[in-house]
Amino acid sequence: MVFTLARDADAVVVVTVHGPLTPDDRPVLCRAVEDQLRRHAARRVVVDFGPGELGPTEVSAALRIDHICAARDAACAVVTGDRDRLRLVVPDDAPPGQRLVVASDLAAALTGDP
């Protein structure tokens, strides 16, 4: 598997992606996040893609995970060194608290402050 999940006592799930995702990895990742939200009532999900460039599969996974989180009233944040690419596809008109946070480091993603 190319990702790991960690959960803390505050119901925050951190997903660390290890290397590029393949199209076959995307649904597995999204199901794992959805399972965490359903079974463990996570209130925030942070997906850490690391410092590299995001490909179409990573962008698609980030948007799908954001959609899954929004459906469960959970906050979603993405850590990436390729913030500009992701921000091109993130709608700016989402209400505060429902907007995908795109952060350059894990600490900012955990607080929701890009």
C-alpha cells in the first residue's frame, strides 16, 4: 500500500501518502478515509502528499476525499508542496469551514490555517 493512516484522541485522521498514487490506489485510499469517518467519527482528515508535484490521480483523490469529508461534516486539509496546482481546482466560493484547506506543512493543516 502507498499510504498509512494514523488517528489521534481528538478524532483527527492523518493519511500519509508514500509516493505517487496509481489509478488503482485512488479508490482504496478513498474507501480507507471513508471507513475512518464512518467507524471512528473522525472530525478532521489531513492528507499529506509530501513535497513533490501532484499528478492527476492525487488531485482527483484530494477532491474526492474532500467531498467524502463534506458529506460527513468533517474538515479536510491537504499537505502538498504543489499547492498552486491543487488551488487551481479548489472552489473559492465554498463557505468557511467547508473549504478544502491546502497547506504546505502538517502543522498548518492540523490547525486549518494555510
